[in-house]
Amino acid sequence: MRSLCVLLSGTALAVCASCTDVRLARYRDERLLNQYHYALGEQYVDVGGLRLCYQEQGVGEPVLILPGLGTSIDFWQLNAPVLAERFHVLALDLPGFGKSDKPDASYDLAEICERIVAFLDAKGLQRVSIIGGSMGGHIGLLLALSHPERVDKLVMMGSTGDWPSPGPLLNLALTALWNDTLVTDYFRSAWPGIYARMSLRQTPMTQRLFRYQMANRVDARRFAAEGRAAARALRSIFYSSCRDRLGEVQAEVLLIWGEADHIHGVDDARYFHEHLPHSQLVIVPQAAHEVMIDQPEVFNRIVAAFLHGGDGEFEASGSKIASQRPAG
């Protein structure tokens, strides 16, 4: 919550797009933009006139990966193939992000949920387990509440969804000051700092992801549609809290958090754990917001064990098991 309040304050101080253009000029890379393909490939499906990008591999029980705000399924390239050794894994670029279509829409989280349900219908999947990072975990939680018959198990990593409803001052700011153009400019100019906080691990993969994202942000017109989606989805996060309904969630939930997550801190994880009736919490050392990048082997092992129905492998991971709530 605090981090998004800081972001909200930052939008009021955002400089004009032309100034941002100058500061980001060094990231220009048309060749990378023209040649960039996801490491695990790209598949597309039309869902109600919306072209969604996804990946699919493996056999077994279906598992759906939902990325966080401003990211894509390409961030999960260290995880999907490993999980696909045991599960039927699909990873979906959310509407407005990655290589999915980015129409001029509300990007209300509830509407995104309905798009995901339509995607599942298009793929002939009645019930899936969901792995959601950050906002993707929030959307998974909303799906578990609005469509419990479609969600088997839920993995939430560094997720939103537990904040109190906006008070009068924050509501006023979100109503009167929130602006697509300003927030889009913020996501362009501040992304290097945001990205640096997302993970501790710097590898050729993370550097390539960053270069591509920044090359997309160099041109304000090119990034406008995704920036608009990010601005509207981020605003919806404040009004889509599940805080008062956590006790209604019937799905088994694994909360997996980086010990060094300074975007959505461990306090959020503990709150979820205290109020979700069927939850387990694992805190992973030497990991920040993107646990699946910082500690991919640990993440893959813990998540696979949870989805498979056991917790015996948790101890072998070297992670800190906060506690486990009994079901009921």
C-alpha cells in the first residue's frame, strides 16, 4: 500500500512527456523491438474480439500463470518449462500488457477476470490452478471469489488485494488527480527504479527483459496503450480489495513471498495468511518481489509440491515456513 501511495504522489510530480523522451533516448533500440520474441514462443487466441498472447506446454492438471502489472509471460521463462514436466501449463499476457491486445477499455480488475474466464472457455478448461505474481495474484484471488468453481488451487506471489478501501483523501486523489497521461509518463520515466526493486538477481535474461521494456517506453506513442492499461488497472487495484472477503476463499492458497520484497512487503503476506482459511505461507530468503526470478529452483520446487498436494518438499527448499493454517 505504501509503495503505491508513493507512486500516486509521484504522478503529481511527473515531468512532461517530452522531457521524459530526452531522458529515455539512450534506451532506443529499434532493432531489438523488431526482433524481440518471447523465449518460450508466442501463441494467440481470439476471445470476444480481443487477441490474447499465451504459451502452452506440458500435460497433466492445468495450471494458469498470470503475470503482474507491467510485466509479461516472458518473465516466467525459468518456471513454466519446469512446471510443465508435471502439469499442463498455460501462461497468459493479461489484456493491455505484453503482446496481448491493448484496447481503450476500463481495465477494471473484475472485467479482466471475465476475460480470463473467457480465455479458459476458449481453451476448453473448466477448472485450473492459478499462479499469480503481484497483480496477477490479486486477479487470481478475485477469480477464486467470483468463480470458485473454476479455481482449484491458488499461488500468490508478492500480491496485492488486502488493502483497506481508500479513505476520503486517497479517494479524492484517485478521483481528481489520477490521470492516464501522468501515470503513463511515470511508468515510462520511473521504470528503471521500479525494475531495479523487483529482483535481486541480474542475469542476461533480466537485462534483456529490461532493455526490451525500456525500448518500448522510449516512444511515448508506442507505449501509450500499455501505459493507459497500467494506469487504469493500477487505479482499479485500490477499489478491488478483497480484504473483507478473505474468509470466503475456499481454495487452498500458497503465499510465497521474497524476504526482501519492498514493493509488497512481507506484512501483506502475513495479513493474507492470518485471514485466508486454507493458506500456507513460505518466505524465501535472498529474493525480492520476483521470487520466481531470484530463486527459480526454490520457487519451482515449492510450487510444484503445493500443486501436487504435498508439503514435504518445502523443508528441502531452504525457505522459511512461517506457519500453516489448518483448513476450516
